[in-house]
Amino acid sequence: MGLRGAPRPRTAASRNRTAALEQLWRAPTAQRDPAGRAPSRRKPAPGPALAALTDLLGLAGPAWLLLRAGDQPRPMAAAAVAGLVWAGLRGVRGRYTDRPGTGPGGALGSVGDWLVLIGLLAVLHTAADAPVDPATAVVAVTPGLLIATAVAGVRRWQRSGRRGHRARRVLLVGEASAVGRAAELLNSRTDHDYRLVAAIPVGTARLELDGVQVPGRLAGCPADDDVSTVLGGVYAHAADLVLVAPGPQLTGDRLRRLGWGLHDGGVALSVVSELPGVAAERVRPVTAAGLTLLHIAPPLRGGPQTVLKNVLDRTGALVGLLALTPLLLAVALSVGLSSRGPVFHRQVRQGQHNRPFTMWKFRTMVADAEHLKARLAASNEADGPLFKMRGDPRVTPVGRLLRRTSIDELPQLVNVLLGQMSLVGPRPPLPEEASRYDEREHRRLTVKPGLTGLWQVSGRSDLSWQETVSLDLWYVDNWSVAADMGLLARTVRAVADGRGAY
């Protein structure tokens, strides 16, 4: 009498059958590419270790010089301790990880680490009753922050520069419908490191993928040749990553055994999550009772980051208005002289929680543009509730230039200063557009609308309505101050490119 799933006693017959199955398990069904070797695990790059050493020396070296110049006692020991704490802190907070989807943290992350370092050094200073002057110590570790920020920037630049040279060759495995969805998403975007080279469907459903090789097919139920079929596809197409889209026919023990075979063959395995629109930073895996649980942090709706975002918004808007005053005056003069009508265009838009506000822009159309809109309804090129038209006859020559450079949006810095808008966020809709929103689209109004956002750096008016909504919903659920800083930097490039601006 035995337990279901427990190992059974081995007999001569079972040993022979097991040996045959193991041989079948390991034998690929397709020939390896003779010009190359089988995929293998990547060797760890020296980058993280070098970055940690740079942080340690970058803080300890200047600290020792400044402490020594300030006649502080035991400057070498104090600088060494500060450097070790700094490198250890950065390591604990994941600044040296080089996994896909992670990064050095950027300038904002370095500032946060440095503030934590000050707190730790203050605790050590009090506990050890060190004779070092606290003010001098803070000045001494400041160069370490500048060096760490520079190193983080260089690492991020290197990672982005090497993206095309280290793209992962992906073999996609799963049921036809799931494989089709994953393939469509992978092929529709270029801002990732994954290149789809082949797909192996599960079951008998027809798989329609243009330009994607199908080297084999898995049966609808677990089979002894699952691993050999997948490994055959890996070797035939020189893939170094198997991406599995789980489904009713590929889950549980079958997926586990497939993972065993792939890892034994030196092939990396990733599983597609059924959590669309959730950033990796919000997901935390834990294990309980033999189950792998994914804890998902709620979207930011309050707390320190919200306060910091509001401070940065209003500070940035004030600085921007002061710095751009000459440009704003010149644009206002050109708008007023080029066509009849007011310099500014005021329009009621729907803001956070669907509250209306008056949004300001430089006028880029003729004075009676709103009355002419009804005549152009048949020429609308946008889907959904938007109205967009290339070569809109209502746009003035000066207005076309302002739209091409997005300078017409600069008066919205006043709205940001008043707290009605944010520097980064979804675009504010017109009341008639918002009145046609469904429940999903209405979620765009959960946060403040923005002067720029994901739509701005992803194609602007070239995007379909559903693509715009998807980008806005991703931002609403996954925004952070660090992400806002990155979007502001990418906006400069998008404005210079001018793609989708009309």
C-alpha cells in the first residue's frame, strides 16, 4: 500500500524503463547548429563588483583626504568604515544587481542611499562615541554621492547601449492563444531585450504567427518527449531563453518537469505572468505551504512619494516659468501678430477625480476653430472619443510650428503651479470625451493629468485610442518619482524628434 506520487521500489524492469526514458528525456528531436554550441548559463559580469569597488573607493578616498585636512582623529579608519558601510548599503538595496528589469537606481536612488548612510553613520558615531566632528563627516562623504551618481549614470548608459548586442533569443512555449498574445506583445515593442525566434504550441489548436518558426508541438497532455521537443527547438534556433505561457494544458507538475529538463540542459526559463499592467517593482514573491505567492503592492495614492511629487511639480513649474519667460514672451508676440484672436487658448478639461479646471495653451488655431470642428467630423483620423486630423485646416502656420515643438503646451506650467496638473501624468480629456469613458477608461482620472507622460514619449497622436489608454493605465498604477524623472528626460528626446505631433 503506497501513497500517490511517492517513489516506488525499483525493480530491474523499472530500472530499464527509467534508463530509456532518461535517454529520451535528454535527446533533442532537432539537430544542434553545428556552427555554435548549445546555450549555456551566462558568466556573471564583472560590472557589479567593479561598481561596488568604485563606490567604496570613491567615498573612502575623498573622505580620508577631507578628514585629514580637517585635522580629524583617525581619518583612515573613519573613511574605511564609511566606505564599507556605503558599499554594503548600496549592495543591500540592489544597486549592483544586473538582472533584466533592474538597474543601478539613478540619481534619485543614490540620494536616497546617501541619506540612509548619514543616518547609519550618525548611529555609529553615537554608539562608538567617536571624536569626529559630525559636520565635517557629512562634508567628507558628500563626494561619494557625486561619484556614485556618475557611476550609476555610466552603468545605465552602458546597459542601454549594449541592449542590441545582448538581446535574449526567446523560444516561446504554450497554448496557441497564449503564445499568440505573448508573441504579439513582444513583436510590437522594441524597448526590451527579448527577440522571439521560434514558438512551440501545446495541443492541436492552430497557431498563426507571421515570420515565427514552429520547430515542434507538444501534446495536449504531459508526455515523455516534452523536454526533448523543447530542447530540440532551443538547439535548432540557438535560443538561450525558454518563455512559457502557462495554461490548462501546461501547468503544475508538467511545467515543473519541463523546468528540470531545461535547467539540466543549461537553458534559462521564464514564465509569463497573468498580471498585465503591473510593474516588476510592485511584485514580491514569497513561499507558503509549498506555494509560490506573488504579493502585489497597491498603487501609490499617498505617502512621502506623493508629497515629493507635489513639491517637485510646483518647484519645477516655478523654475520653468522664470527660466522660459523670454521664450514665452516671444511666442506670445508671434501668436498675436500672425493671426487674429487671443494669444492664449483656454479650455475646460477634466482633472483628477473628474474635477473640471481651465487649461491654458498658446493658441495654435484660428479664432473660430471650435465652430469649424463640426464640419470636420467626417475627417477625424482618431478612434475612440478623441478628434485628431493631420493637416487640420484650422491650424495656423505659427501654430503648426508650436505644435511640432510642443511649445504651445508651456502655459500649462501655470496649471501645474496651481496644483491642477502635474509635470507627468495622463493627458486631461475634454468634458465630452470624459462623458463617454467606460469604467476602465475612467481610471485615467485617478491621478492628476500631466504636461507630459508615457503617451508623449511613445508616439503621441500616432497612437491608437486603446494604446493611449493602456499607457495611461500603466502609469496610473505604477508611477513613482523615479519613473517621473525618467519620463521627463525622455520627453526632451520625443519633443526633438517631433514624431506624432500634429
